[in-house]
Amino acid sequence: MGKVIQFPDRLGDNKLSIIDRLEHRLTELETENSWSRADIVELGIIIEKNIKEMQVILRELATLQGFEEPLDLSFDDSDDLEPDF
């Protein structure tokens, strides 16, 4: 009968080789985490802009459909500078 070839196992690996692989994997995970954090910040900014635009659109729709009176944002306070006597 033929000779059976043993399948290599991790126990036979060199301890330093295992340490190197694990440290390399930690570096990969740290890099991925930093990219994910940057993506989260960017997505937060995008969501904030979208919410502001949605508010403007909803106000405009409410005004056009008669649910809300248009706001007059032009405020003239020049007469407030004179005394009231």
C-alpha cells in the first residue's frame, strides 16, 4: 500500500510565524476601522445636509398646500435704534 501523507496542522507552525500573522491581521483591522470611522463621519455630514434640504422642501410643500403661512424673513429693525419717547 501507498504511504499516507500527513496534513500539516497549526501546531507544527513556528510560533514567530503565528505571531507575525496575527500582528499583521491586527494592522489590517485597525486600518479598516479607521476607514470605517472616516466613512461614518462623511455619512453623518451627508445625512445632516439631506435633513436640512428635506425641511426646506416640507415647508415649501406645506405653504403651497395651505397648511402653513409663508414666513417673511425680511426683518427691518432700523426703527428700534431710536428712543421710544
